[in-house]
Amino acid sequence: MDIQRVPARNEWGEKYGFSRVVRAGDLVFVNGTAPVADDGSTFAPGDAGAQTLRCFEIVERALRELGLNRDAIVRTRMYVTDISLQDEFGRAHRDFFGDRRPCLTMVEVSALVRPDMLVEIECDAVAA
């Protein structure tokens, strides 16, 4: 089976030894994606919706390296630090995908890699 790996071009990818995206045949896996700004800081601290959209922008940028886009995403997993903000996270998810609705799991976690990050997102996609 042909496996393609897109490297994680951030401090954590090298430090912890993981890829941003791995394609195995037609299956595509995007690792946990946090709301990181271009300068490496946390994007929009305190804004659940903006952080969620930022995560999806980073995911889509990674998918483009394999010639894919958001239409290929079939499943999302959202790890959130405050489930009471579920509507903000959920609206951002809906706005990003429109009528191309993937499966969604949202779970509350006690913390993420930085205390001002509210969400981290994993995605699975299919390259048809």
C-alpha cells in the first residue's frame, strides 16, 4: 500500500515525531489541529467559534498538499475544554461545511496543549 506523509511544520511535529496528514490508499487522516496563528501564538484566545474555524482552515491547507479539500472530510472529532460553548463550536462546524456534513464527535477534555486553546480537531477524509 502506498503511504504518503505530509510533515507537521510546527514545534510539536518535530518534537513529538508526527505528520500533519497521512494518506494510506484512499484513507486520509489529519492529526489533532489546534488554533495556532501564523506567528505561532494561539489564534483568537477566548473565541470558540473563531478558534474552530481556524482549526478547519489549517486542516484544509494540509489537505490541499494532497490535492484534496474540505469535501473529502467524512468525520470530525472536536476536543473542547468547555462543553457549555457547544453552540459556538457547532455553528463554526456547520458554517465551515455547509451542506457537506461529515460525522461529528464533540467531547470535553480537561486541557489542551495551551491553556488559552479551547478546541483541537481531528479529521478523517476519503480521497476518491
